[in-house]
Amino acid sequence: MSTYTDSAAAPDERVKHGLAAGDVVPPSPDWTIDQGWENYTAEEHGVWKTLYERQTKLLPGRACDAYVEGMRDLPMGPDEIPDFRKLSETLMRKTGWQIVAVPGLVPDDVFFEHLANRRFPAGNFIRKPHELDYLEEPDVFHDVFGHVPMLMNKVFADYIQAYGAGGLRAHKLGTLKNLARVYWYTVEFGLVQQADGLRIYGAGIASSYTESIFSLDDASPNRIRFDLERVMRTNYRIDDFQEVYFVLNNLDELLELDRIDFAPLYARIQSQPELQPGDILPVDEVLHRGTGVYHGAKQA
Ligand SMILES: [Fe+2]
């Protein structure tokens, strides 16, 4: 989880980073609550089942190997919303992570503090049956189905922890906007090039039926080779499908973040113009130059 949202016209779930401090009274000092697993109703488990089955049919051949392997080894199935205690037992053994329940968006510093300590905050609520493709805030399906399988992967697990630590630093430096874009274009909307094709690893895509198709199959969006500095300069859309997806050669590239001295990087980035989601630079390694039809039609 953590911190995402949608905006009103979104056809599908959107993800955002951060709740303004003071918006809500914290339920506890670190914002965690009991998942209250025993309190889920049959209807809520039913919504999980509908979403789980729809997505599970769609993802073979679309989700990356790490996601598929992570999902295979987790106590997660169609019949009920997973119990965070059981997920955490499995995760702890594999990568030292645990899932903690939160009631919704949490402030950035709280979110980063959890990640830096290998705790993934997940919303404990689930969307309504008539809102399967609309999310005001990240719910348990987005957070658990989308994010948790990747936390079973050692490289990715280390990356998210490093991101949390980097987030705490960026929060102090006032450079959160740049760092949040990295999260957005990797953890939420990242694609990776496997030998057998382009694959999804971002949770915002993996938990979204329509974007799982759009991100891979649609001719409209640009697909550009991931470059950290480039991504940190690039705005993103929270109200619709992405206009650009950044593609890793492999997940190991994410470890680059752990080795970077961010202070000079932030200074360099802030001296350069911001980029809009649909921009293409001469230096970009463009894997697919999008037609722009989808977003163009919306602007018309
Ligand atoms: Fe997310």
C-alpha cells in the first residue's frame, strides 16, 4: 500500500503517494491497526474472489516471473481475503518482510518509516462490488494482490526497503516529488523485459484488469528503457492510464538505487526542466513509440 489514490474520472485504479499530514487523526502512533480479518463479511470475501479470479486468468504471460513465483509461494487464494498474519509468516521466512494493516492513506514519513523497516502497510478494507474498477484509496486487493508477490523476491524486497530509507532522506531534503516518481514508474507501473517478452511487475498494473491489457498491448503509450534520472524528471498521471511505461532490462537494475548518492543527483535534476508523461527525448531508448491515440482522444 500505502499511499495511493484515484481521481474521479479514473477508469481504473490509480495510485498516489502520500496523505497530507493532519488530514486524518492517526489510529495509532505508526498508523497501524489490527486487520480485523475475522470481521470480513461474505460479500467482502466475494469481492476478493471476483477480482482474484479475473486477474488470475489474465496475468499468465503478462506478469513477470518474479511475480508469478512470489504468488505461487504465498498463502493467497480465491476464496478469502488473505490473513496478514499468515502472509507475514511466509514473507518473513523468505525476505524478512511483514504486512501491517492501515485504515487508508498514511503520511509519507510514516509510510517510508515502515518500508525502511521492512513493513508493508496495506489497507485492510476492500472496494464495493459496484466499484470493481474504481478506487478512492488503495484497498486490500491492490495492496496485497498487487504488491505482496513482489515482496517475495529478494532483489525487490531490498529495493523497497532502500526506497523507504531514501524516502526519509528525500522528505528532509524536500525532494520527495522526484523520488516519488521512481516509486510510481517502478513499484506501481513498472514493466520488465524478459527473454520471452515484455512483462508486468508494477502493482498498479498487476492489480488492474484494464491496465494489465493497456500497458502491454495498446499502441498508444510510449514504452521507454528505464533511466533513473529521466524518471525522476517525469511527471505522471494519477487520473488515467499511463502515457509512458519505463522498462527495466531486469529487476537487478533496481539495486542501482541503493548505491546512488542522491544529493548530487537531486541537485542536477532540479536544474533541468520537468518532463511531461508523453514527452520523448532524443537520448531516450524508445522501445515503442506510442501513437498517443488514447490520451489524445481524451484531450480533444
Ligand atoms: Fe500501490
